[in-house]
Amino acid sequence: MSNSIMDSSEGTMVMLTEKIKFGEELIEQLQPIETIDGVTKLNRKIRQEIEFLKRLQKSKKVKVEQLACSNLRHLGAMVECSKRPGVLAVCKIFHINETNKLLIDIISEQGKIWTKVIARNPKSLSALSAGKASYGARSILDQAEDYLECAKLYPCMYQPPKVIFEFMSGIEENLANKLKAIGIIVKGEILPNSVYIEDCDDSWSSESSDEESLCNQQSSLEQVSQCMEEHPKIDTLNLDVTAMMAYVSNMTNGHCNYVFIQEVLTQQCAWEAERPVKPVLERLFEGKSLVCCRTAWDDFEKIVNTLGGPMEKVRTEELKKMVEVFPDDYGGDDDYPRHNLKVRGHVRLRSKIIFNFGHRIKALTVSANEGFLRSSLQQGVTYAAFIHESRALTEGKESTAKKIEL
């Protein structure tokens, strides 16, 4: 092993130790305010992050991408805001309607003020709001609309609570102005706009720094945390064919440095370099029971046997040990209105079978098939799902592709 690799590994372990220490310090900072409503929940979130990092430390096989899995940066900002005078509650859940609920970070001033704490990189926030994000990702503007809608449903002293978005790392001027225009009070340093937002659509993919790429990854992993908040009682994940392909693909396992004959594969490689999918899936899978229906597994296995390379087939066998396969009709008949879902357009029979299976067993379906969810929603049918970016099997096509030396 070269000295440079050893230095890199040692440096990563030092970073990991510092993160664990930071998490433990946050726990101590919460002790004086432990009687505030929701602090116990915040404490639990921090401890979960520390446990995750300690498991990485014990494995002694730590990558920088895995360190980005930690949500401690955001939780640290939450602790800082929780210690301020006038805080009434933290991590408070309100229901917008029968199916949607919203987590309010900080409630203060006798309930008159709701605050959302944001610690993300400002450039990443602007890119997300401009539509440059993974499938299913919700921008700050989307979240602002949710906050404002929810505030109207829970008036304090006959008035909707004022909504503050506090940006601990700052916010770019364009995005700040958009938030102010819809009624959000913006706190945090106002920064100059990024050139790529106004001048060039391509610069996001061609000029992103390592820091920005990690921030993109952080954003994706924050989606996992948000998903866990929205579905706290779901401990079973139903894997779609697309999720299993993304998990075993060579592209997501360290081989995204190729230019393929197929343009779509080259594009996915570029996305994977910026926004690795497997760490997101691994974090989502942690502590959960993994299941799939027979149709999903058989179709996935057929695709791997036809298109997969040697390592992709090995990973498939490893995944097989992790996933329990059930009959398609396990759990009984589909309940209303899902049995009325029409198979047309993006609503394919296979997808209907897979998502209905997940619904019947009250699992969260993990999939890249956003088109199915949109089309189902148009028919009035919703599913509990976590959407990730699509990744194809690529090992079998590497021999005809051009490898890029990193």
C-alpha cells in the first residue's frame, strides 16, 4: 500500500473520530434544555448518527462518501437554534391532511414563529431549486409552500405562525428573493448568485468542485432522513427492480469512470460521480427488513443473467441473502382504490404488482420509477415510496467503453 493511500485512510479515520466527538458534544449541549418538547427526539436522532459513525469506525473501511452520510451538520445547527430563548418545541409534527404531515424544526414565541433550519451548501440549494437534482428531491421552495400551507391550518392567536427559514451557511440572493416573495422570512447571510444558475446550464455538471459533489450527496442523504421522519413506523422496505439494479450495478460500486457508446449510460456515470446512489440506499436499508415480490425478483434476476457482468452477478447473490421474496399476492387482495388502477402509459402491470405488494404489507417501496408514481397520482392513487436516481447495469458494456483515468 502506497504512503498516499495510507495517509488518505488515516485522514479519513481522523475525520470520523472528530465527527463522533462532535456528536457527543451535541448530546451534552442538549442536557440543560432536555425538558423542552421534542428535545428527546432530537437527542435520539443525534445518538443514531453517532451509532452509525461508530459502526463505520469499527469496520475500519471508511470512505469519504460514507462520512457524507452523517446528518450531524444539520443536527448541530438544530441544537444551536434549540438553545435560544423562547423556544417552545423542536421536531414537532403537524398534519397537513390525512396522508401528509410536516416536521417543524423549531417553534418559538408561544407558537407564533415556526423556523426551518437549513445547513446545506448555498450552491446546492440553488441548484436544487433550479431543477438540477435527483428524482423526487424537493427544493427549498417546495418545502416553503408546505410550511406556509401548514401554518394556515394551525393559527396561533387567530393568526398563522410566521415562517422563518434560517440558512446557517448562507443563501444566494435569487433564491432568497423567491422565498421572500411567497411570504417566508429569510435569515442568514445573503450571498452573490452562482454564475451557473444564470449563465450556463452545463456548468453544474462540468465545474462542480469536490465540496459541491459531497454537498449533493449530503442533500440526497438528507432525503433519507426526511423519509424516515415521514414514515417513522415503517421498518420494512419493498425493493423494486430498479432499486436492486442500482444496488448491484458496477457503476454504483466504484466504476463510474467510463464513456459508453450508449449516451444514457455515460450520463448516468456523470450523475453517479456527482451523486453516488449506493451510499443513499445503504443508509436507507440500515436496520430495515428488505423484501420484494416474486415478480420483482424474477425479473431482476432475468435482467442480471442477461446483461450483468461477473461482479454484478456476485453482488446479486449477496443481495439475495439480504432480501426475503414473497408471492405476488402475499397479504391478500388489493384494497380500494388500488385494484382500480388502470394499466396504461407509465402504469405498467409489473410496476402495479410491485407497488401494490408494498402497499398491502405496509412497506415503503424503494424505486427509481417516478413516472409510475406520477401517473398513479393522476388516477388518484398514492403509494408510500422512496425515489432514487436510476442506474443501469454496466459491467457487460465496459469492454467497449472508454475508461477515464481519475
